[in-house]
Amino acid sequence: MFIYNKDGREILEDLKRNGYNTTRIRKEKLLSESAIQSLRKNEVVGIKSLDSLCNMLECQPNNIIRHLNEKTR
């Protein structure tokens, strides 16, 4: 199972600090509305959205998500 390294709302705040508020993200179609809502609900987004997040935040996927082995939870 994949989980965020930080709360999804914190990721939105990081985007805002990088100049990507939700209005800009919607207007430029950088993320879908469902991806934005998933972040707000702390639900993991799809691979395309993860790629967009990494591009906007100039980071690697492991800076955003991590894998949690269900056997060792």
C-alpha cells in the first residue's frame, strides 16, 4: 500500500509556496479536480498526477509517497 510522507493538504501548501495555487492548477489543467480532492482527503493520487506533482515540486516520488508493506504493518 502507498501512503503520503506528509498530509495531502501539506502537499497542496507546498505547491502554493512553489507558485501553484489551486486556481492556477485548475486553470492550467496541471492536475484534475479529482486529484486535488484526493489530496485534500489524503487519498493517494494516480501515477500521472504523481508525475505532475513531482514536476511542480521539483522532487522525486519518494519525497511524496512511500510504500508500506502490509505484512509488516
